[in-house]
Amino acid sequence: MTNTFLPGMKLGLDKKSGLNRYITSWRSKDDPSPGNFSFRVDPNGSPQFFLYQGSNPVWRTGPWVGQKWSGVPDMTRAYIFNYSFISDMKEVSVTYTVLNDNIITIFLVDGVSGTVQRRTWHENSKSWVQFWYKPKSPRDWFLRDGSQGCVREENRSMCNNKEGFLKLASVKLPDTSKAWVNKSMTVKEYEEKRESLDWGKRFDIIMGIARGMLYLHQDSRLRIIHRDLKTSNILLDKDMIPKISDFGMARIFGNEQVQVNTTRVVGTYGYMAPEYALEGLMSVKSDVFSFGVLLLEVVTGRKNSGFYPDNPSLNLVGHVWELWKESRTLEIVDPYLKDGDNEEELLISLQTGLLCVQERSDDRPTMSAVVFMLSNKVELPSPNQPAFVHKGNHSDADPSSSSAGAYSINDLSFTAMVDGR
């Protein structure tokens, strides 16, 4: 039992074993025996973490809203941590890493003040500083060190005559642990029960996702790049209709924008296009690549990171590519789909997936072309070499290069900082 949440640790509930990982305050500054305060997850409704005094909740994070807790405004895009939150049938948990290895930071439950605190180590003063206010120095702002004094933020609206704040008694923000949540199953979860998911249902799911991406890229008033399309971000309702979810990393393009160069790359390794992962170049073709990986996973019933004894160094994309070159593509199809009546559609889907994951973005089709290819039995062009066909080639890069990034400890998401051109 500990009072400190360190980078790489996991807090939360394992629903299968019932194990609940949480942190508890010390009884006093000098007594590490369990105190009266604890910080733990409430899995009910829309899950959130609570600070408890005994059994009474005294503070909560609010629910997870894509990239942060709704009740923690400090968690902005410029945050120095990479948080990963998981809420599914197996667990409700959170873990985090620090984007800069030179920063020493801890999150703890303080039994003296009865609060949760984020502290960072300030080398100059040889002391821990709290992570709340705006210091004068930009460097100290990054570390939340206010030892040299704090300043008022500029360009903030000020109250005019007869304007100000009114205290309202007995009012607080809604507690989502008491809310009713319409739980949908993700494609990833359904794949684990894939024997009941025949080809007709899978094809409808594929087409629903394709049309949804086409709407985001072309038919929406604003062009939207999702940036994190993957099986766990596709929800299935009771009628098995797919819904694209988690737009926390989405990017809106202007009418004339075709490609954007970003210095902050966010997404999930295995689904990210090479030009985006390595150079920060983002376009609709980045989403097309992610869709291609997802398509191959749905048809094969396997993860892109799966193991293949014949080619242990290859991921799913690489394995499908090798089989396609030898005209053996059907060998990778999910055995539950091999009934002999859908071979043509399966081959079209696999070849379309390979066209989507080609290394050069210019070679990949648009989502409108993808929808057309999947909907019509037409002769498809031969795909070129895919990107990222070998496992772990993201670590083959020179660590001193500008594309070296800071990866999270799990395979859900990562954040990397790259230099713009």
C-alpha cells in the first residue's frame, strides 16, 4: 500500500479478479501506516476517480473526456504527461508516463491537508513544488515552480462595473457515477466473440465505418481527420451498426487544406501512417491507412501486432502482403468466414486493405474510392509495398533523430514530439 502514484504504475479495478489498485494517505508526515484518505476509481456510470475521507467522497476528477478528466482543467494539450485511460469489460484503469525524462514528478494523497497533489522536483531549490499556479519564468511555468513569484495571466477578461461572481449555495456539477450510461460494444470486444460474427455482419460493419469516414473527409461541412481510427474506437449498437467514437485527437481542416505538418503526433502505433508517425505529416490519407489496418483486422480476426510462426518478424500487414504476393491471401482469412460463398468479397476486402496501407500516401485511395471498391465488383489495381510490415521497426530509427518520441507503456496510445520541416 502506498500514498504515491508514480509514472508507469496503474490505478483502477480489474473486473475479472476484483483487484482494486488505489493509493492511501499516510497517517501523518512521519507515520507511513494507512491514513484516512484514499484515491480510488468508482466504476459506476461514467467511471471517475474519487478522493475519499474514510468512506465519504470529498473530491472527484469528473469523467474521462478523451484526453483528460473533465474536472482537471490543467490537463491541456501542452500537458507534460501522457495519460492512458481504459474502460471496458475487463478493467477500468489509468496509467501515465512523463514526456520529458528529465522531469521528476509524483502524484500523491496528502494526509495532512486531505488533498491529492501533483509535485515536481525543482533541482535548483532541491525541493518538491506543487503543480497549480503560473510562475514568472516560462521554464518554471513548465515545472510549476513559483518560488520566484507568480504573475497575473495577460489578456484575461476583467470584471466591469456591476459584474462579478455570485455565490450559489448547494450547487455542484453533476456526479456521473449516478448517471445511466448506454454501453456499446466495440469492434475489438466483438472480435473476441467472432464465431458469432459472420461475413455479412462484418461486411456491413466495414461499410458503415467506410461511409462514416467518407462523411468526415468529404461530406461534412468541415473536413475532419480522426487521427486515432482503430477497432477499440468503433462502437457497435444493439443492431450491430458501427459508430466512430473518441474524437479527442481529431483535427479540423480548412476548406483549402490538404495536408498539415504538426510537431505533436498522437495516436496508436500500428494504425498510424508512416508519414504521420515519422514526419508529422497529416492528411485524409493518414486516416485511410488506419482504416486499411482496421479492415485487415476485421477480415482476419487478428490484431496487427499478432504473432505468426511462419514469419515471426512480420505484423499482420506484412503477413497479408507476403501471402498476397504468393496468391495465398485467403489463408489468412478468419476460419469462421470460410464457407466458400464469399471468397470474392473477402479477396476484394483484403486487396482494398492492402491498397489503403501502401507506404506512399499518394498511392492510397481516398475514402470515396474505398467505398466504391468495396461496393462494386471491379478490377482493383495491384497494391505496392505496405508500410511498417515488420514488428518493432518504430524502434529501429536513430534515437538521436528528430522523429524519436516518447511512447506510452501500453499498446493503446502514444505521443511523440517531432520537428516540423
